[in-house]
Amino acid sequence: MKHFRGVREEEMSHFFHTPPKEFSRDIERKKLGIALGATLYIPGSMRNFSSKLANNNFKNLTNAIICLEDSISDSELTEAENNVIDELRQIEQNYERGRILEDELPLLFLRIRNVEHLQRLAKLLGNTLQLLTGIVFPKCTSSNAESFLLTVQDINRQHLIDLYALPIIETKEIIYMESREQELTRLYKLFKQFEDLILTIRVGATDFTSLFSLRRPGNRTVYDLKVVTDCLTSILNKFTRQEDNFVISGPVYEYFEIQSKIKNSQIISSFEGVLWDEVQLDMINGFHGKTCIHPSQIDIVNAAYIVPKELYDDALLIAGKRAETNGVLRSPARNKMNEVKPHYSWALKILTQAEIYGVLKENVTSLDFLQYLKEI
């Protein structure tokens, strides 16, 4: 698996100082969490999603969540479950017959409704569970998290597999300020006990807004909703501290456009422009990756995480000089101060990001590359 895998190598060389490296589900947990990037939601009711994934219909997609929760009405759940089982078994058969290779498919995750739902689906899927990289657990609270995490552990033992857990924080216990700190503290203690099992912690901003009868307009980022921003800040504060190894994924942006509106290396006022701005805010605040609800969002999200050459040079200098000094270093671009002690953990994160998403050439921007992606 590799980001921007739909772009030919010779074309990548026009934009990248260092191209993205390949990764697999077997790499170190935190690095894999950072590597997910844009995660596409696929409704479990979608017909023939196995062939769409195998035929690279979703260009540059590295991972997808097959959803059996909010995207499926209660009356259609059984039909959607049967469809998911059939489609996953079709993928399994294609593997066995050599029609597709493992690195030709994105990593797959399954979003279930509750613990009982997971237990029932695990029995129905049997050995087909090995196709999945993890289980996404919605509306996770301190009351149900332990049961979910223990169930994933039990499934792993029973089937000799290594599924990850991806809890979604999106309930009133978190967004309501009078219960938030206690709930986050309880979740933190639980998640620390199962830290090696948790690939990413996801956040559900749409569920948060629903609790206040709000819906953000398409021309504003989620950070313009102050009640949501306040909550997202608390989540980041609790789970992204230097001493921990959690990865938090950014919330969905629920608007999309089929036609590109990129012109002269600038995204003009549009849904795509708002998404671009939101991903920048996600990134600088500590989120890694983002839930996507349309294929047109994939390249926008992933392009934002490509590392500029100047940042890469700074990170390389800080990490490389730590053994020699822990003082101040002048940046290679001669425009900023690099302090080894406070900037070291940042530098390591940037170097990991650079390995996964690549490093741009000097004087090339991520918008330049995004414009190219939209044109091919």
C-alpha cells in the first residue's frame, strides 16, 4: 500500500524530493494510524463494492470503512449485513484464486452498531475476518468501551488474527461540558489499558452537532462551531500528549463537489476550499487523517499531509543533532529558530509523516500537486 499509488513514478518525480514509501497493516501501530490519512466510508448496502475496490475505482484510496451503522436504516440492516458478508467473501475468493493481490486493495475496516452486533457478525464471517484490519465502534463511552475492547481481543484469540479497535467518541457524555472531563478521564484510563489494540480514536462531529440541533453550513469549517471546537480541544488535550501513543482522526466534512474548482494552484471559494482549510486546521491542532464520505475528498485530505521540504529539513536537523546538542539551531532556510529540546517530538512526527506521505521538492506546494491530481 502506498499513498498516491495511482500516479506514475515518473510523474511523482516532478513534485517529490522523496516520494511516499510503501506501508502495510503490519507496520508499527502508531505509524499505521498516521498512515491512514483519508478514510472513505462505504455503506454496507453498496452493491459490488468488492469489484470497485479491486478495480481501483476509488483512485489513491488506501483504506475504507464498511459501515453498518448510521448509513444503514434499521429496516435494511439484515440485507446490508448479507451484502457485506457476500462482498467480503468475494474478495476472499479472488485472493485465493490469484485474481487480486493483497497490496491491490485498500485496508478494510468494519463499522458495527454495538458489541452484540460485532459478536454476531464475527460468527457469520468466520475466517473471512482476516480480510479486515480493524473494527470501528461508534458511540463509544466509558460504559461500553471495555466490553468492546475485550470482545475484539477475544475475536483475535479465537481466530488467530490481529484486528485493531477504532472507537468513535461522539456522545453527549463528551460534548456536554458538565460530564466531559470525568468521561474523558475514564476513557483515557480504559484506552491506556488497551493502548496496543487501539489504532485510531475517531471523533463524530455530526453527532455532536445533532445534540444541539445544529448543522454547520458547507461554507464554514467545523472549527467555526464553538461548542464543537471546545470539545475537540478537550479530546486532543487528553489523548495527544507527548507521553502517549494515541492517534486521533479528524471529523467528517459532509459536503462534496464532483467537479474540481482548482485554478492556478488555488482552491477557490467552494466546498473543496472549505475542506482544504479544515484539514489544515485538523493538522496543526494534532489530528491525523480524516473521515471522508465521497471519493472526491480523498486527494484533498492526503495532499495536505505531504511534508514541505523546509519542514522536512528542519525536522531532519533537529533529530540529527540531538546527540550533539540540545540548544538552539538556526533553520536551514535561515528564517526560524529550531530548539532541539521542545521541538524534538515534533521533528519525529514530521519525519514519520514524511516517510508515509512523501516530501515535496523545494518551491513545490501541496496545492501544486493537488492541482495535478485533479487534472489526471
